[in-house]
Amino acid sequence: MALTAPLVHNAFPKTPIIPFHGESLPSSSSFISSPLTLSRSSSLLGNHSLSRKQFVVFARKVSGLEEAMNIRRERELRVVTKFKKRPPLKRGRVSPGLPVPDHILRPPYVGTNILPEIASEHQIHDSEGIAKMRAACELAARVLNHAGTLVRPSITTNEIDKEVHQMIIDAGAYPSPLGYGGFPKSVCTSVNECMCHGIPDSRQLQNGDIVNIDVTVYLDGYHGDTSKTYFCGEVSDELKNFVKVTEECLEKGIAACRDGALFRKIGKKISEHAEKYGYGVVERFVGHGVGRVFHSEPIILHNRNEKPGRMVEGQTFTIEPILSMGSINSITWPDNWTTLTADGSPAAQFEHTILITKTGAEILTTC
Ligand code: MF3
Ligand code: CO
Ligand code: CO
């Protein structure tokens, strides 16, 4: 993913931000005009010594307080039943990036710290290119599956980074994120409300967390890019369903692909599925051509859109929808990478690199 979607082809306006953390009590008109329901026998009235006027004022105060408490209780209940509120994600310490042996081929952006432009050429391969894409993507899938086996309460995302880094180096490949536009580590680890681009750090995963691990490798001049969202320990049924639907969205998107198909069918299929469950499809981050270059055209929008263009046999690109249980708007930390849902609600993502064929799409990032 990684890319900011151009706004031009979006068919629908953005949804407003609904604050989730630290929201204030809504003002309620019933606070001042709710009917008086205290009975005359209420102990609050004491020895009937209150005048009618005093009674009204006093009752209004009680009513207002009750109303405020009701609103609060309702809101808390809503959050608990929708998804158990987890403490907001805090950043840990980020250790220095790991060394890469000299004999390993580096992508051209390494050492520049400049975020590369999205290359304009689509990536369409001959049989030799396809063979190399297969190899890179298979390695990415193997590394991702291994990373997934490490997910458990108390492991740090930095430890996951270390293992991912080592496995990629051992295979003679380069971890594509390391040094991409200054990204400091070898893999992205995005926890709970983190939509994407989480930087591995000293934070220990907690029981009930979800974590997306996004692996990209550069092998023999080709990138393979894939991610999955994993459960850490016991995760609530609501979250489990949310993550399952996100994976299904990726599958629906892939099923829309074949030589000659419109790119915009992908966003339509994904949106239809997410909407069925009331989840939001994030618009800011998109899929992309991938191959010799990490990020190129075509930009793949996961939301409904009117973008023109059709798929071509031999072409490789990613599909990588991010869903949110709440707001699809995002905020990015001052590290310029870590991106969270604006309202703190959980986000999940799955990604594959696919190859367009005459009759469909082949998922390259499998093993
Ligand atoms: N793997 C991400 C993608 O799916 C890109 C990560 S770029 C990084 O496109 F610099 F954040 F690693
Ligand atoms: Co990608
Ligand atoms: Co990726």
C-alpha cells in the first residue's frame, strides 16, 4: 500500500470524523425539557416542604444528571458491544535498522532517504520476469507465514522485525521497506487502530491485539509484497469477524481480476462486501503495480470509484484493502509513517501480489 489516493476519481464524499477518544458529552435538549417523573412520595421531596416552583427546579436538576449519566452509559455500552475498547496505541522505542551484507542486491532508493515517486509505467512481464516475480513473491509469502507464527502475547514487534530481516537476508534478498523513503526497519507491523506503516518497536503485543504484518522482499531485481492481519492470543468475536471480512474483501477484489477487466470493479466488489457488515473501506491507501519497481501505476482504489483503465495479461499489481470498524479517516504520527484511524477504532488489512492472466488472476504471494 503506502500510497495516497488521488481524490479525482472518487465517486463518493468522505465520511466525517467522529471522535472516539475523549469525546465530550453531547448536549441534549431533554436536559432542560424532559417531563417531570418524580412521584410525590419520592424521598427526594422530604417533608413536602418544597414549593411547586422549587420542586420543578430540583427535579430538573436530577433529571439532567440522570440524563447525562444515561448518555454516558449508553455510549459505553455501545463501544463495549461494538468492540471492546483497547487502550490507545502508544509508540515504543525504535532501535536502529539492521545491517544488510554487502553481497545482497539493493533497490535503487536505498541510501537516498527520498520517498520515491510512484512510477508511471505499469509492470508487464515476459516469461523470465514472471519467473522472477514468482520467486520474490513466494519468498515474501514464506517470510510472512513465519512472522505470523511468532505472534503471541509479550513478543515485541522489534523481535518480529529481527526474525523477518534475518530470514530475508538468509534467502539472499533485501527487505524492501528498509530505507524506503527513510523507513527505519525491515517490515511494517500495524497494531489495532494502526491502519498501516507501523514501525516495529519495543512495544510488547498484548492478549487481544490484532497486528498486520506487511512483508516486502527484493529478490533478484523484483519485489514481492504481501500482508496479513494476525490475532494475538484471544481476540473478541467482533474483531475476529472484522478481520475475516477484511480477508474476504481481498478475495472478492482478486476475483474481479482478469485480462481486459476494469480496475474499478475491484473497488466495487470490496465496497459491496464491507458495506454488508457496516465496515468502512479506507480510501487514502491504495494497491499498486509492483515488480522491478516497489510502487508504480496502476493505482488500485479499494473504494467505489470511476477510474478508467483495464487489466492486461502479464501485469502484476497488489490489492491491499484496509477496513475500519469506525472512521475511515486517518492521522499520521510525527514519525511520518505510523497511520491510525482518526477515531481510534480497529483497522485490518490483507495484501497479495497478483498476476493477471487470460482467465483470471494468479495469487503470486502464496507458498
Ligand atoms: N508494503 C507496503 C505496501 O504494501 C509499503 C511499505 S513502505 C514502508 O505497499 F516504507 F512503509 F515500508
Ligand atoms: Co503494497
Ligand atoms: Co505491503
